[in-house]
Amino acid sequence: MNSKIKFFQSIHFKIALVFALMLLITLEVVGAVFVRQLEHQNLSTFEQQVELPSYVDNSLSDQLVRSSTTKTNAKIRDILSDVNNANISEIRVIDNKGVVRGSSDTNDQTIVGQKTTDENVKNAIYNNRSYTENTYDDTNHNRYYVSVVPLLNSSGSSNNVVGVLYMRASLEGVYANINSITLIYLSASLIAIVLGLLMAIVISRAITRPIDEMKKQTIRIARGDFTGQLNVYGNDELGQLAGAVNNLSVHVEEAQDSTEAERRRLDGVLTHMSDGVLATDRRGKITIINETAAELLSADEDEVQGQSILDVLDIRKDYTIRELLENQDEIILDFSHGEHELILHAYFSLIQRESGFISGLVCVLHDITEQQKVDRDRKQFVSNVSHELRTPLTSVRSYVEALNDGAWQDPEVAPSFLKVVQDETERMIRMINDLLSLSRMDSGTAKLNLEYVNLNELFNYILNRFDMILKNDDHPAKKYTIDRLFTKKDLWVEIDTDKFIQVVDNLMNNAVKYSPDGSVITARLLETHNHVIMSVSDQGLGIPRADLPHIFDRFYRVDKARSRKQGGTGLGLAISKEVIGLLGGQIWVDSVEGKGSTFYISLPYVPYEGDEWEDDSENS
């Protein structure tokens, strides 16, 4: 132990070396972060510099809306030539069919009129999303910033993609500036390392003097019944100190490993629990909260620490910490507000030591929102079905009792009574059939017989049936006129014909029922970018605003007495919504009370490629 320590083994040399290495690593890390931040800042500034004014996008969008003509392409070229930005290498304008309509590169105008092969451009057209990336051109060994931005139709009511703006700008100037600043930083770092090394030598001499005393003091502290050895790789002062703390370090390491393992196990359990967990001290202050609990309570984990569990759960008015410690009740917490519904079940248990000392509480939060909603829906459904079946059954029983009491012998009364019994029975059968249809849809067992159908012809066929009903009835209860506003383009859509006819029949029957005599029912059919929209409008009393959110609920009626009198089951619109949902579409209603209602159906629509070829040939 008293052997002479060589210079390269001494702590004096090692402190200087470690200090120099730390300084070097620090400067390298700082330099990497600095250069990275500088690159990010310069690139952000460069992106702002090359960003085109919004009026350029609007001008190009207006031109792309028009048909592909030489005059339109010339106007696009004029708009691009007016862009005065030295950083931009090239700007291209591509329409929504992937055809290049214009380029700012005067030396390469041959690409105008050609189909683009750029995947980012195609993705921007079909997904309506912008794309930016930095690329490297192997031909001229230059780096470029590429931006692909969709152009939207700003003149129409819907923002459809009419084309894409492709822009490429050279990044060589940006990286030349970054390289210049990096070189300056490296030079300064080398000077700092040299000066730091000289300072480390001076400081290390002052540090090594008290090392021997610190060693002796540590040996006294380390005396005890400890086992384990540290590997000593050098014969210097630090090596001698390592030998002194061997026994102590073993026990500290074991205790720390055990504590850390338990902590990681607890953190893993809490993190992956589907329920929320909160732990408190004996005063009710929160000490642990997992991510699930923070999400359920819409709270920040750091801010909740130290707060009372009574305030976090908002139960201070009903409970005290002492009551929770003594009773550990299960509590239902309702955090619903507005349209957001959240109901939690809180379970409480004690954190108790072996001695019986209570050191806190554990609260487990279980989300029972869906369970509560299912229970309410089930009870409401049973109540509705019972009510709807009780009404016709009561009527049937009353008339059957009257017939049984002798009314069947009255030739004038008996037929009308039997007619009522028959009508109410048929109404119950319709209701049960509708319930069975809804049940099959809910359970996923409903089968769809999908086929491609010309929606123009099918919609017109359904409307013609309603015209024939009115035409063949010599004394109709209500007269009406059907006004058709159809697109001339044939729309082929994949649907289940029978179920779709059932939906349209239901909408038309409702329009006839709730429209005044002599009114006009308007049927529309049009095509958007990727959907077919059809609607049925009436001139009836309309639907009150408060009833609109529930119009597709099962058994829901705006005018219950009138609907029941007209034989409705309250399930037609609910079935229509389920059918359209199975077909991948949507159904909704717009209504103004006193002015009528309009029911809309939207179905996914993919035009045939043949139609696109025809459009291309017409434009050319």
C-alpha cells in the first residue's frame, strides 16, 4: 500500500484526463445539439421563405377548376412566372388526375401534359394531405426541400381537391451556412479543450492532497459485518478507496436493487392496469396516481400530487377522510357533463402495516359508463316494447270481449270489430318483424346480398310505384306530386337492393303521411367526389329542434298519438339507419318546424375508370 505510485497511475493524472474527456464529451454533445438546433432553425426559416402566398394557391385553384385547355395552362404558367423567389428551384402544378398543368422551369416544359409518377403527389390528391421532405439528388449532388400541398376548390361549397402544388427548393445555401458555423465552433472547442486541460492539471494537484485522509476516514466508517469485493483495476488512491468501501457498497447495492425492483414492479402493475389507482397518505393527500386514473379524472399527474383525494374525486361535501378510513364504502361517481358521459365506481381499501398502523388509502376507479348506458338502454327498450305491444293487445282484447259478449251476431258491428282486430294483429306482426330485423343487425347476423345497381333507375322505379298507387286510387286520402331532380350521369353503387328499397319506401311513406294534401315531395340524386347523395323532401309540419337528435332512436315518435293512429311502429327510421350503416353510408335529417323535412342518404361511390377515360377524351 505504501509503494510509490507512478505518474500515469496517480489520481493526479487521471483527474486531469477525466476532466479533459468530460470537457470533450460535453463540447461534442453541446455541439451536436447546437448544430442540430441550428439546422432545424435554418430549415424552418428556409421553409417560411419559400412558402408561397395564399393568393397564388387560390389563383392556381381557380384555374384548375376549369377544363384542361392550352389557355388555362398558359395562365398557370404566367402565375408561376410571377413568383419571384430565388430560393425556389422549380414549381409544378398538377391537377387531380395527376396531369402536370404547369412548371416554373422554363428549360423543361416538356413535362407539361404528362402524368406524374411522384407517389407523394398521388397521396396528396387522394388523401388531401400535405407532404414535405428533404431529398438528395444523385445527379447534381445537391440537397433539396420538396413540398407537396393539395389545392382546394375555394369557389364551391365543398373543399374538393382540384390539384396539387409541387415545389422544390435547393438547400445547398442553408447547409453551406451551417457548415461554416460548425467549423467555427470546432475551432473554438479545440481551444477550450486545451485551456481546460491546463486548468485540470492545476486543480488535480489540490485535490490529491486530502485523498489519503479521506481514505483513512472511509475505512473507519466501513468497519462492520459486510461481505463482497469491488474489482480494483489500478494501484492509485481511488483504488485504495475502492478497497475500503467494498463491504459497504455490497449491502447498499443489494438494498437499492431490492427497492428498485419492487418500485419497477409496482410501476409496471399500475401502468398496465385498465382501472385507475390512487394512493394517499394517512391524511388523504395523494402520493401515487397512475395514468389511467389521471385520464379518467382529466387531471395532470404532477399537479394532483399532494392534493386531497376528497377534492380530486369531488366528494368533500359527502365524505370525510375519517369516514373513508373507517368504512371504505364503494362510491358511484358521476363526472358527466354536457354530451360527455362518465360514471366511475370507486373502491377503497386501507394501506396497513403489520403492526396495524394505517398509513393511507388505496382507491381503485372502474369505468362503468358503458355498463350504466347498457342498463338504461335495456330498461328503456323493454319499457318501449311493453308499451307498444300493450296498446294493440288491449284493443284486441276489448274488441274480442265485445264480440264474445254477442257483438258477433250484429251484422253491422261485427265486421268492423273484426277489421280492427285484424289491423292491430298485423301491426303487432310488423312490429315483431321489425324487432327481429334490428336484432339480426345488432348481432351481426344480417346478411347482405350486394350487387351493383344503377341508382338512378332504382330510385326512379321506387318513385314510380308511389305515382302508380296514387293513379290507381280513384278516391285517394291524400294527393301529392313527386318532383325528381336527378343527375344525368348513371351512378352504379354496390347495395342490397331489397333492404335499400325498404329504406326509401319508409322515407317516402313518412313524406306522404306527414305532408298536407296537394303538396310536392322532392326527390334528389347527385354525385360528389366519392359519395352519392340522395334526399327526400316534404312540405309537412317539420320536426322540432329538440326532437332532431332522437329521430332515429327506436320507438321514438315526434307526434306519438298521430303516428300510432297512422299505424307506425316507431322502428322504421331506426331500421333505415342500421341498413344504411351496413352499406357503409350515412343517413341524417334537416328540418325546420313548420316548413318540412329533408332526409339525406349518403353512400360510398367509386366511379368506373371508363368514366374517367371518357372525361379525358372529352377534355382533350
